[in-house]
Amino acid sequence: METVVFILMILVCFNFMLKQTYRKRWSVVAIAIVSALFVGLMWRYAIEQSKTQIADWLANPELMQDTAVLLTLEVALQMSFCMLAAHIQTTGRIRKRTLWLYRALRWFPGILIFPVLFSALVALIFSFPGVSFPLVAWSMAGAVLVLIPAGTYFLRWLLPEKDLRLELLFLGNALIAILGIVATVNGRTAVAGISEVNWSALGGILGLIVAGIAAGMLLRRIKLHRTQRQKNS
């Protein structure tokens, strides 16, 4: 389990750096400063943690389910950014609402990086016993302040094609979603299975599916009819 969580943390850091390649320089510097201040100021809380407590957190089903919700929201927002970016690059006419939504998602840096930084700070403090806690924290903060812009520019130099970076960002978030299920659920299910079929519930779901398909086909016919009328006029 700890190995899966470690891989998940690496993917979160990689996707965070990859997302920064779509932001402007001053915004990259701003998020680097915020991250560095977060690391430097959280040492008082980091020293209160222990390896036993972290292991208990990983074994807590309620906490892991809450983490799964947060992870799902993060992945959904990042994937929405990827799909909107691809839509903007391939379509000709862009609505203002779509453009504003794309800009809002582009400015969203992600919140999973902060738990990852906190976990790294705790691990670093455990690795240097006897060293001043503020010294360790602010040394890591200085490294974060340098590594975020440097890593962003390195990825931008290594992968100059925006399409390739966008595809990697989408696939990375998909992998985070898969590993997040493994790491947070860990073989547990929130609802116990049953051996009997609830026919009324099954019929209701099938009815909703049929109604949705019919509504989609009707809306498509109306849209095609309006497009044809505009071409004829």
C-alpha cells in the first residue's frame, strides 16, 4: 500500500509540473512562492506527526473514502481542462462561456500537491533527527521555490509540443484515478452486495437510459434542422 501511495505522490507532482507549462511565468512564480511558504510554515504541524499515525491514516476506511472524493474532484477538473483545451485547438468558433471556463481551469493549480508537500516535509524531518525543524522546513521551502519554475521550464523544453503535453496530462490524471481507487479503497466496498435483483430499480434505470437516448436523438434532430435552415437562408 505504501508503494502505491508513493507512486501516486510522484504522479501528482509530475502532473502538477506539467500543468504549470500552460501558465504564464509570473503565475508559475506565484504558485512556487505559495508552495514554498506552505512548506516553511507547516513545520509546527509536521513535527506532531509520526510514522505510526500515518500508517493509521492509511488504514482508516472513512478517511480514505474522503480522500477518494477529493482525488476524484481533482482528476475531474484536470481532465476537463484537457478536453476543453483540445476542443479549443480543434474547433473554429469558441463561445465566451467555454473560453472563460477554460481560463478558470487553466488557472486552477491543483490541491493534491499540498498534501504531497506536507507528506514530503514529514518524511524529511524524520530523515534528519537532531537538526533544527525550522531549518529543515525552510531548506525544503527554498528547494521547492527553485524546483517548481525550473521543472516547469525543463518540461517545456523537453516537450515543446503542446498537444503531447496535453495528452500526457490527460493520461497521467487517468492513471492517478486508477491508482487512487487502489490506494483509497484497498479491497473494501462501501456497500455490501446482494444476491437478489431489484427489478423495479433495474426497470427505472433502463427507463432513464431509454428516455435519455430519446431526448438526445430529438435534440440532435432539432439542431440539424436549425443548421439546415440557416444554410438554406
